Amino acid sequence: MTTTTLAQSYLVKAVKRLPILQLLIDQDAYSDVVRESQEIVELALKGLLRQVGIEPPKQHDVSDLILGAMERFPESQR
């Protein structure tokens, strides 16, 4: 699997999980909404990292890595 394909896979997974949030909201499962939202954001961020050729670490918070690599992202994604 190429880096681009893997990056797209992460982003597709994130998008596919979005409808789950409304289901959880409708069931008043707010703590699950927060947890699932965090996972969606993590998938999206790791997909963006892969898109610019950075292997994401095996940790949840990649914000410092994103901030440190801003110059690698297209201007439209900054």
C-alpha cells in the first residue's frame, strides 16, 4: 500500500465514523461521543501526516508533530 493510499484510507475511516456521532448523541451517550470524536480526529490527523510522508507515532496525540511539520503541508491545509 502506498503512502498516499494509506493516508486516504485513514481519512476515509474518519469520515465513515462521523454518522456514529449522531447516533450516540440521540442515545444521550455523551461520553461516547467525546471518545469517538477523539478517535475520528486522531485518524484524520494521522492521515494528514501520512499524506506528507511522515509515519505517525504509536501515540494518540500527534499535535506537536503536526505543528513541527507545518512547512510540509500545502498552503491550503495550514
